Amino acid sequence: MNNNVVLIGFMGVGKGSVAREVVKRSAYVAIDTDDLIESMENRKIKNIFQTEGEEYFRNIEKSVALWLESSVKNTLISTGGGFYKQENLKNIGIIVLLDSPFEKIIKRIKKHPNAKNKLKKRPLLSDLKKAKKLYDERRPEYLKLADVVVDVTDKTAQECAKELLEKVKKNG
Ligand code: S3P
């Protein structure tokens, strides 16, 4: 295998924050699929969704997924909340799910000093009723794909990162 760790989980669960803490405590270099897409397209995800639609975005995710599988090793990869749908996900690396109940995730976002922006930049979070439905659809799929699950509820990013590294080590 290529020794990558692939972080999956719902929007706002803290994939980026946990990834940054993992980097501090390990030799991993981290990348983020949303960041890659924004730099490839030279525009924000929100803008891509608005002007091109979701399908266009998913197609870029697909090219990123194929590249990750063929060309990336020993890396911590944070993914957008819908990236898990990529068919080759399991070939990219060990899959780590950051898990938390929907209400806790929303609470976490709202607590953030930059909460407004966090909600605004995620098109699929603009309607919380729809977002809850999406969460309910996705959660069983996330669980099915995960090699490792880290319950992040009421834990700091540091605690989650520590747990993640311990569990990945055991799994590998
Ligand atoms: C999406 C999640 C977002 C981003 C896009 C679509 C999704 O990433 O990829 O807005 O389908 O759940 P985050 O999970 O980092 O918010």
C-alpha cells in the first residue's frame, strides 16, 4: 500500500483541524482535496458550485482521486465531505472516519469565531434541514468504508490527533 491516511467525515466535523494536529505530532505532510481543487480552478468551492454545479465539482474530485491513487504516498489526505463517493477511495490509503452526531457538528461550527464564514463557504450546509438529511444518508456509508473510526465528540483536535495516530498504528 501507499501508506496514505485518508480522512473522511461530514462537513464541519474538524478534518482540517485534526489534520493540522496530526502533522505537528508525526512525520506526515498533509494535503486537502478541497484546497487542491480551489488552486486547480483558481476559485472557491462555493463559486464552483454556483457557476458550474455539483456534478462538475464531483468530476474534479474524481481526477484528484485518480491522481492520489497513482501518485501520492506517505501523506495525510483530508477530503471534502462528499469525496468518500469516489470509487477508488479504498485504493488511496487507510480510511479514517471522524465521527460525531449532526447536532454536535453544527454546534461546533457555530461556536467558531469565524462561524459565519464556515457556514457560508459550504453550499450544502446552507439549508440545515437538507444537511441533516444528507448526514443521515451518508453516515452509514462513512461507517462502512472506514478502517478506523475516531469519535471526535467533545474532544479537542489534539486529543483526536493522538487517538488517530494510535489507531492507525495498530491498524497498519
Ligand atoms: C462537500 C463538503 C465540502 C466541499 C464541498 C462539498 C460535501 O468539504 O468539498 O462543499 O459534499 O459534503 P468539507 O467537508 O471540508 O466542508
